[in-house]
Amino acid sequence: MDDVVRRTNPDTVQEPTVADNSLEERMPAAFVTAGLLEPDEEESKSEDDEITQELKKIQAALIPVQEYNRIQKKKLLAVAKAEMAKQEVKKNYKNMMQRLWKFIVQ
């Protein structure tokens, strides 16, 4: 009952809440929130246009960099595999030389 008195009392000024708004005002907001409607494009389009354009420009600039990095990664992987194979050969050679010296010393 106090709620009703406060709303009708002209001395008390309150900001309207979503619950106070009419059904016609609440439904579009609910549909936008649910993703069923797009928000007013006029309001957000001008702000988003500059940001979107800048993001697209930067993303386009990153495409060649990404391709270059992918190619370099493949080359580096091939070099690393070759180096690992060399290290394995050197390790085997060292082990064989140690065995040979042990055999000669005995």
C-alpha cells in the first residue's frame, strides 16, 4: 500500500523503473535483450562504424603477418627436426667411440 501512496503522492518524485513502463515500452527492450530484434541501428551504427572499420583494417593488415608466421613456423620445424637428427648422429658417434676406446684399452 505504501508503494501505491508513494507513486500517487505528487510531493514524492521517483524515476520510473522498467516495471513502471507500459507493456509497449518493455516488450521491444525484452526482444532486443533476447536477441529477437536488433537494437536501433541509427544510434549504434555511427559509433560502431568507425570502430568496425578500424578493426577490419587492422585485421586485414594482420592476414599477411599470420601467413608469414605460418611459413616461418614450418621452416623452423624442418630446421629443428634436422638439427635433432644431427644431434642423434653425434650422440651415437660419441657412444661408439667410447666403446671402441674401452675395447682398445682392455
